[in-house]
Amino acid sequence: MTSPVTAPGSPTRLPARSARPAALAAPAPPGAPAASLSSAVLLKSAADRVRSARPELADRLDLSSTQALRAVRDGFHGSRGVEADEVLAVVVIGRLDLPRWVKETCAFALSLAPAAREAWRRSFTRTVYLAGNPANLRGRFAFDHVASDDSAAWAAPAPGSATATLRRLLKAFEASHELTALPAVDVTVPGRPGGRRPVHRDLYVATARVTVTDALVHVNHLLAEAVLDGLIGPGDRLTLRFVPRLTGLGAQLAMLRVDTDVHRPDELQAYAGLTTEV
């Protein structure tokens, strides 16, 4: 559940996406206080993401609690009507270097055509992670983006049938160990800047009791939706900062990745956050 962040009492800004759409959170003025990651803020962020992805259903959905949001999410991924027009992206991971993976994930999202972006948004940027060597697969499968070192390869969002053979061939990527709190590192988003000057943002990633696999899922949703919403563009600089939890950061956040706390299923947790320009 990823959404632009607004503090309690602030006007709601809905993005346009599918997980999540595109609306830019206004930069905080100098000296503005950091948004508190209270339960209410987390719930609002998660609910806004659903509204952004499927605005035509918003009035019919109960988004008033963590339990209700979980039921809505299960309904999206379990109903035949939603599955019929759902698309998914696929990433094959051979070697995982998280900073490089962040860079290439942004490059992949930026490469998508408008129609693919909107379909992926409506499908909550669903992505399947597979373990394999892209260099050994390129002769059999047409990937839409391949990392320059062949460490990972991406298939663009499409109906499940388009990648069924690939998904049957490879096993799911699994890394169940806890994400290590690495030193801060800068990543420059590939591509030539277009209509705006490049900006610098911090990308915070929670590590406490978060597996590497889960971290990939959360960071992927955040990055994809930030690209779709125009928060991340070519030439931007992202500073990855690994912290046990996102609470108490003292940073102004432009977008959050919020999901159910796997250890406390009746609560929500912020797993990743993108700041306003720094």
C-alpha cells in the first residue's frame, strides 16, 4: 500500500495509479515538521493507495480499518472480475545488489509505455520475483529491460498468460534472512532528464524483522509508484538509508509504502519511504 503522505488535518491529495496512480505531493516548505507516522497516517496512506488505483470502486469499498483494507486487498486478488484484467510484471534475479537493483528498477518503470503504466497502476504494480540467470534465458524469452551486468531482467506488465512459461520454468526468488542495515549509498536514476531538473531524495528502507524478499516487494512498489507519479525521474539522485524502523526519522516524506505488519496482523507498518527534495 503506497501513497503520498499527508499529515493529519492536511488536505488529502490523491494520486492516479494502480500499486497505484499519479499525483504529486507538494514539497514541504522549509522548516515544516515531519509527518508523524501515527496509526491514522498509516491507515490513510494505505487507503489512498487503493483509491488511487481503483477510483471507480472507492465509494463502494470499506477502507476504514486495517481489517477492512485486508479484506479489500484479498478481494482484488481473489475475484474473477479483477483477475480478468489484471497484469503483472516479472523480474528474474540472478545476483542481488540492492543499490543496483534500485537503479535498474527505476529504469524499468521509466521505460514503460503509457498504456502499460496505467494497466500496471490498476493492478497495484503487481510483480513476480523469480530466481534465474538472465544471461541464460535471453535466447528463449524476450525481456523488456535487462540490467547492464545481466544481474536481473524484467518483463513488462502483461496478462499472466504472457509470462506463464517463464514462471513455470523458474522458482520464486527467496531470501528469507533479515535485510542487513547497510551504510547509506547514493544511486543515480538512469536516463536523460526531460521536463524538470533532477532532484535529490532520500529513500528510507526498514530492516528490523524484514526479510530480503519482503524488502524487495515493498521497495519495488514504492519505486514503481513514485516513477508513475512523477516523483522519480531520469537523472534524480536517491540516497538509500537503511533504518530499523521508519518511526522518528524527522524527515518530510512524499510517499510511503505501508502494509500489514506481519507480526501484528491487526496493525499497519511503514516499510519504505521517499522524502521530499533534500
